[in-house]
Amino acid sequence: MKAIVLSGGGSKGAFEVGVLKQVLGSGWKPDSLYGTSAGALNVSGLAFCGLDKLVQTWLDIKGTSDIYAPKDSLVIPVNELADLFLGGGCGIYSSKPLQNLIDRLLAGSPSLPVTVCRVSLVTSEKQFVTATPSDPNLPLFRKAVLSSASTPVLVDLVDDEWGDGGLRDITPLRKAVQDGARDLTVVLCDPFQSNLLLGGKVGNVIDTITRTIECAVQQVFWDDIQDALHMPEVRLTVYAPPRLLGDSSKFDPALIRQWMALGERVKPVYQSQALEAKHA
């Protein structure tokens, strides 16, 4: 079984879309799709509405406010202000624009099975939610995609519990293999290396939160992909940017186009040996 696995990465998910254009344009066809965070949004959009609409959705983004909207403190209900400081899963920004985008992308049924990862900040449970052509399960699946793409503290938790799947599984390779995938194309949003030299200085509270999460999930990813590299029954092709792309929380239209174009021309950074005949 062939599978595409997309990692989290915020606005750097535009790079993944460029790679999808390259890979699918070559005629390679997956049997299933897996993703976390931005990867969850991308695999879901690909499964439900196709590559062309997914590409156009990214190109239509005019700025960060199309994804996360500022909350006007003068109109935030008192209970939300209390939740922000005392509990309840309230975030600094509203994810309503992102929710609207997901609702537009996810309609009808997916063309093939698609699985996304989200995490409970109440129990620490890692949950995989799947939509299939015969059972799209739209209400739950839309919530799962929104959860997976929602960074805690920056935006509200879904149902006061569910947030970014990247906190525990930024690249859901293991799940794809457990489901029977043996030929995997994996797309990362950061360079293929164990330690990322972020550079610069830690800025405001938003920058600090973003960097904290990036540092935490990088090790999770590296552990997972190291496991996959040593699975003789798995054929693995990995695409990744050759350099750090930039701030994953800023959705700049010019950078989105630049990163997408990079994804269209980048070469694989890793390719395992071909599968044995019995696994082909």
C-alpha cells in the first residue's frame, strides 16, 4: 500500500503543497493519506477537493488574519478573559477563519482514506481520526482537522480539550506503517536533520511559544523517522526543504508562493532501497 505522510509546519505547509504538485504530477498515486497540523489540512484538502483547489486555497491567503483572527479584548466575553488566564482552553487568537477554510475544503466524501492526528491536553491522548469514501464522518473529522492545526495558547482548544497533533506525532509515519503502508512518501516542513539551528533571538511571547513547540516536536519527529529508516520492509522517500524556511505562524502571500515553488523542484533528501519483490 502506498501512502503520503505530511508533517506539521504552519505556513510552511505551502512547501508540502509544492511537493504534492511534483509527486502527483509524476503519476505516483497513493492509496491513503496521513497528516498532522498543516499536514492534516493539506491531506484533507487533497482527499476531499483535489489538488487544484488545495493549491488555489493556499494562493488565496492574503495574510495571517485569514487563518488566525485577533480577538478584540473589548468584545471578548468576561468568561473567555477569565479562561485565558485561569483555564478553559482559551487562546490569544480566534481560529474562526481557519475553521471556515476547513469547512469550505471538506465537503462531500474523500476520494481515498485520510487520517489526521490530534492530541488531548486533558489526558495527553494521541488520537487518529479517519475519513473514508464510505464514511466521511464529517462533523468529527472537521473538528479533528481544526484540532490538529490549532496551536495551544495561540488559539482556543477544540471542545476545551483538543489541540495540535504535532505535540506528540508531528509526522505520523508509525500510524501509516501500522495500517499496512509499505511505500511511503514523506514531506517535512523543516530540513532533514536532528538539530535545527533556528538562529536569531527569541522575541515576544508568541515567538517564544512557537519556538518552544518547534523544539519539543523536532525530537518527536526525529525519533519516529529514525524508526522508519530501519524498517527493511518499508520503502521510504523523504522530501524536505534544504534550509529553514521561516516563521511558521506568519502567512505571507509572497513566502507562500516562494515555498510552494521550492517544493515543486526540490529533490528527495532520502530514498531507501527498493522493496523486495514480495513487498512490492
